[in-house]
Amino acid sequence: MSTKAETLGTAPTEPRRIIGKRLEKKDALAKAQGRLPYAADFSASDMLYAKVVRSPYAVAAIAEINTESAKTVPGVRAVLTAKDIPHNSIVSRFGQSTDLGRQFEGTYRVLAEDQVRYYGEPVVLIAADSPEIAEKAAELIDVEYEPMPGVFTVQDAMKQGAPGVGGEKSNVVSHFEVRRGNVEEAFASADVIVENTYTVPMADHAYLEPESGMAWMDENGVLVIRVATQVIEHCYDIADILALSHSQVRVAGTWVGGGFGGKEDMTVEPYIAVLAWATKRPVKLTFTRQDSLIGHGKRHPFTMTYKTGVKRTGELVAVKAELIADAGAYVTLTPWVLLYATANACGPYEVPHVEISATAVLTNNCPSSAYRGFGAVQPNVAYESQMDELARQLGMGPVEFRRKNLIQQGSQLPHGHHYDRPVLADTVGSQVWEAIQARPLPSPRGDLRFGRGIAYSMTSYGRLMFLRDTSRCWIRLERDGTAVVRCGVPDIGGGQVSSLRFIVCEELGLGVDQVEVYNADSVLTPLAGTTTATRQLYMSGNATLAAAHELKRRLSEKAKSHLGPDIDRFAFEDGYIISQTDNRRVALSEIINECYHDGVEMYYEAQFNAPVVDIPTSAELNTPLFADYTFGAQAVDVAVDTKTGKVDVMRVVNGLDVGTVINRLNCEGQMEGGTVQNLGYALTEEVTAPDGIMTSTTFGEYLIPTTLDVPDIETIVIESGTGVGPYGAKGVGEPSCNGIAPAILNAIQDAVGIRVTSLPASPERVLSALQAL
Amino acid sequence: MTSLILNGEQWTTAVNPTTRLSAALRESGGALDVKEGCLTGHCGACTILLDGQPVKSCLLVSGQAEGRSVISLKGLSTDPVATYLQESFSRAGAVQCGFCTPGMIIVATALVKASEVPLSRDDIRAGLVGNLCRCTGYHKIVTAVEEASYVHES
């Protein structure tokens, strides 16, 4: 059965027993007791250990690879180069189910062939009896590199005659535009114009669990990959690489120790798959932190030049923006990230005249790919800094100024989407501002100056509609009145599994211990799509709701003989079906047994299909892209030490219209975690790679926030009930990690009168800006 | 050959004394509750109690633990403070991906026990500074430890 979004996206009015409550998720205690296995905790008796040999150069031709000495080390079972892999390079469509043309494709290469394009690019794979032997063999690999000139900034990469990173003449790999009205005429009519160029750095996900997995050939000759991943559907990519049929590769996902987009592309899968296929033995690979930092895709660095014009009375008249993204050395998910950034470039504001030009460029840096906030986070830094500057120059309050310009239900978004759902951005912003203002800022003392800032955010949830997204969930009712759920959703720590459990409990009137959820297996559970794009609650939540509804319908039919014909008045509570007409009740298990007896199927698999639109046919966007957005506002108080340039966030408020809370602990948890991840982006986090050689390869150089870098977090959870997820829920995962960074920049401006336009706002940057005053 | 007391029981391992202690505990000692997050001492996921003191086991080689007591999280399964913390972490929503949690609870257990008065949120933040978490933003972790400290000291 397929179900459209509209039929499920309404908020029921009856009181709920489970949904919205502050309930523990079932995996939490097991994790707290150290009992829950992660990918690195699995092993097999005859297992081999893999090692990836990486390039020490950012750009070099590979003249020769000599593996002979490595192969002679006792205990070495395989040493593989690109030529040993059936399809070393594949055209990856990155999980899309339909052919979208070249703009949305890219090369996925397991190992470098005749050339390396970035520092740390994998060149040789080793499998050995122990990690030490694999390490020793790696040292004996002799690769003859011929270093070549490369490009490490987008500016250099776009120059005439620049070296072609991907072998093509131009390094431009993606381009989108938005045009509305006439910006030049509009600027001529503007009273105040603000122009700035903003840069945001390459950033790492820095999940605590390094990438890990184990692969083996099972007794039927099926290649099984047990791996920490956000995307079990990479089984198809692995099949393509090894020239196996799709039914011969199985990915069994584990509980994941954090993802944030960094386990969205393949990580260890191709390496262990190829080695297990070659050796016919189980092969395990766990990245070191250095492997992780060097070896997976990053958040795209962007350079964003904005010109924003406004009337004296506060109405925006025009936005002109040029966005340039550093794609790194391979295309990966760059076109999609760029598309998100283009569509998000104006934020949640009504702008009559718009001109956006967005370009992504290959360089010889680490590939950029998916990261929580996926193209929404970068322009948010720019447009919210612009809004703050404009409000200052107009002498208006930040909330008042934004209120004049926010989109409303029925607004036409610049990229051509008639947005017909309620927009509570002003409600959220007003409440967030009121909350931060509840306590006054301290007066200056010593070298410390204090400031307050706010930013708004608008973040999509659910994938691009032209990707024709789907999810599936299967539920079976047992004779004793409990339920088993199978759904392919990978749980990366956000409570993805527990949300489905809570939905089934709510619908069927079961206790949280009466539902078991089995997840994340590409063969044994129905495919639910990726745990990315803040889509699982929306997509798999709706699929789960649909499956539960169908089982309820069957049960209700059967319960008629006990409770009368009025099935619309049947409630499922505490193991009973109850007629709300006369309070007659019958045990759920009794009705289930009657269904079994009569041959009524007590299992059901539902598929949820997201609404679809046509694929954009030109670089100039003029179609809706997303089903819905989550609106938020974020405010902070900062202390700036004018002697050292250090910025401390003293208070932070993160507010979102979440639609409907499914689990209050998980919802707040997303908002708190997202707050701190975006705070790190603002103040300390930056992948550094002079001339492409990454130097931030441990947590000693890549600085994520500690307990002492962040204050307590105040969350404001608004429930409009207007989302397209189950019960009217919106998505919170990515929206939680937006808005904090510009709020901090705006607070720094408020404290010391400087506009920091480059992240991170490190002590060095702040101090040099102060000295330039 | 290294001999030590692992979770209260005498344990002798044939692994090389220069093997990283966290690796020896996981791969030879079966202590999979010791998580390896960075191998450079920055993240704290591998924290154990060495003679009762929290240390990052990735920074030691197994030979350094010769003859000493090593306690991983599962060695605290009857410890009232640790078990309270496990429940309070779960109840407070302080566990998301959970990879940092065993190390957090080891440190929090030592922190709560070392204080004679209920810990303030600032005390707790100072005590947990060596343990990174990327999911929670720390707020609910501090709350979980605060609750355990309050119950323990009163």
C-alpha cells in the first residue's frame, strides 16, 4: 500500500499515552552499561585485519606500485591495488533511485589508479593475520610517486589554465542559479545596502566512534558486510564494484556511534568487501582517528559574497549572492549540497528581487560531502550576519526587523516553491528573544565585553522531492499481544529506532516493552532509505504509522462482533480494544488470536512515498525542492576577552517549531547536541590543510567543544502540529544544528563592534579584528 | 606476558607488554565496554579505573598495568554509584549514540565518590572536561551526574 503525505500529516486531537512524553529509549541503558555492541566489537575466529595504505602526496602521478616485499611478510594474506578490483571506479548516483543525468553523478573510486588527487587517497589494501603484520606490510609497500602541481583554493581552481583535478578542462562541477525580479533596479531604490564576503571552513563530523566494519562471504556465497553506516543501501555500490549481483551483497548495519553525515558515503565498506572477496576470510577494519579525519568527506568550505538592500522602513528589496563551494577532489554529494545552498540562500525571508549564483569547484583538497545541515548551514552564516548588520544600520530591533520580512503561509520562495504550510518563525523568534532577554547582560569588567545576538534558521527535512523517496516498515502482531517491527532504518544515536517503537505503542495501545524493533539490514528488514536529510522520522515514521493503521483496521473489523459496528469509536489502550461509545472492551490478544484462527494476516508492510516533483531541467531553479521546512531561532550571550580574543558563550537558547514532539528527551537531545556542534563550527573547528596536506589529524588539532566550552542549553520547543511527519511532526536533526554560528557572530558584534566574516571566530581572528578597529 | 587484576579477577595475557592497554583489554581481555575513539588521549572513551583512578587506557601500554587493578565499566556492575549513574543517564536522555557513555560513567563515578557534598553543574563540567561527547551537547550528561551526586551525598 502506498500512502500520500497529506493523509498522515495531521495532528490527532485525542490525548496521547506515549507520543510527546519524556520516555527513555530502550537502547540507552544497554549503552550506559557497555552492553551494546558497536561495529568494532564484532570479530570472528579466522578474521583478518585490513589496512589502507594512503598517499602521502596531495597530487601525484603513480608511476609504479611495488607490492612484492609486502606480500612476502608471513601472515600477509592479500595486497591489492586498483587493478585487482573488478570495477575499481564506478559511476555513483549516491543512493538515488532514478536517473537524474550527469549533474547528479560522480566517480566513486575504491583505490587511486594512475594518479592521486588528494592527501590520504587510498592506494593499496592489505589484509593480514594481525594489525601489526598489516602495519609492517604497509611499510614495505613501495609506490613510485611523481608529484604534480595541484589547486588548493577555489580561486586557483577557477583560473584559466588551472590543472584539471578530475582530468576535465574545467574544475567547475556544479552550478545553480536563482533569479527573481531585477536586483540592480531594486538596489537603486534601496536606502541601506550591506555588502560582505563570508568564508566558512572545511569541518569534520568528529563522531566519537571511528568508522568500522567486518565483511565475510557466507555459506551461500553472499558477501555480508556488518558496518557502522547511515546507508545500508550501499550494498548496491559494493555489488557494482565487485561485479556481483545485487542479491549477492548484504549490508547488516550496527548501532552507530554518531554519523552527522560522515557515515553517509561509504567508509570502510569497499575495503573490507574487496579483501573478504579476495581472501574468502572475514576481514575487519577499524579506522584510527587519523584515518577518519583524513579519509572521509567533510562539510564544504564556502566563500559567499552577499549584497543585501533594504528600505528605511525595514522591507528587504533585494539580495544578490555569489556562493562558491570547494568540492574537494571528488564530486561525491557536492551537486546536492550546492542545490540546497542555492535554495537556502535567502533564508526564511520574503525578498522581491533575488539573484543567486552558486558554483562548486573541484580542488585537490579532501573531498567535501554530506554533513548535518547539508548546504543550509553555510548560507545561514551569511544571510543572518547580513540581517543583523541591516537591523543595526536601520536602528531596528533584530526581531522587529525580521518580523517585517519573514515568509508567511502562501509565500513564494525565491526558487519557485509556493510554500503553503504555516510559518511560525516569528513565534519562535519572539519566544527565543524573550528568553534570552530574561536576564540582563553583565556590564563590562576588566578585559571582558559582553554581547547578545540572535539568528533565525530555515532547514528542510526529507530528501529533495525529485529523488522520489520511499520508506517501508513491517509489523507483526504476536498471539500474546506483543509486536515485532522490521524496518531498515539505521540508528545513529538520534533515537531513530525508538521513535518507531513509540509510534507502534501509541497506535496499538502497547507498552514500550511489548514492541521489539529490528533494523538496518539490507536483506532481512524492508529498506527504509538512508538515515540522512532528517528524513527517518518523516519517512519511516509515516511508513510505520501506515502499517499500524492497517493492522488496526483489521483488528477493528474482527472486534466488531464484540464491541459493535462503530469502529471509528474504537480505541487501542493498555492491551485492550475499547469502544468509546459504551466502554465495552476486549483484550487485544483475544482479537489477534481470532484473526490467526480465521486466517486474517497479522502482519503488514507499508510503503510511504514522499510527494514528488519533476527533476530540475535547468541550472536556474524554478520548482519546489522540499516537502517542508523546520523554522527556528537561536540566541546567545557571549563574553569577549579583548586581551586574548577568546569568545565564551555564556548562555544559549535554541528554539524550533518541531511540529509535534514524538519523544521529548530525543527532541531536546537533538536540539542540545546540534547547538553545540554549530557552536564548535563557529568558534574552534577547522580542518587545516596547507597545500592540501591535512594537519588537523587528531582531536588535539581538530578542536570540538568540551564540557567547559559550552553553557547549559535552553531549548524552546514549539509544537504547531503542521509538519508532514507522523502526527504533524517536523524534522529536528539538522535544523537543530543551524543558526547558532551567526547568532554568535552577531553577539560578538554586539559586544565589541566587530563583524567577524570568517569562521571559526578563533581568538586570533577576533584579536586581529579588534586591533584593526 | 602481563598479569593484572581485571574487574576483580586475576588475568594474565600473552599480548606483548608494549601493546596499547585499551587494545589488550578489548581484544584479549574481552572488555569490549572499553571504547577506542581516538588513541591519542583526547576523547576519554577508553577511560578505565587503574588502582581506582580514572585513566585513559589508550595512553598506557599493557606492561604499565602489571600487577595493578584495572576496572572497566562492567567491573562496576554492582557498584551503587555506577549503577545509579547508568540509570540516571538513561532517564535523563544523556545517552545518544552512547559511544562516549562508558568512559563518561567511569569518570562520573569517581567524581561523585570523591566529593563529600553534592556537586554543582560547574564542578561536574570541570570533572568531565577530558571526555568528549559529540551528540548530546553535554547538558543532559551534566544533569544525570548532578542527580546521582545529589542522591549519593544525601
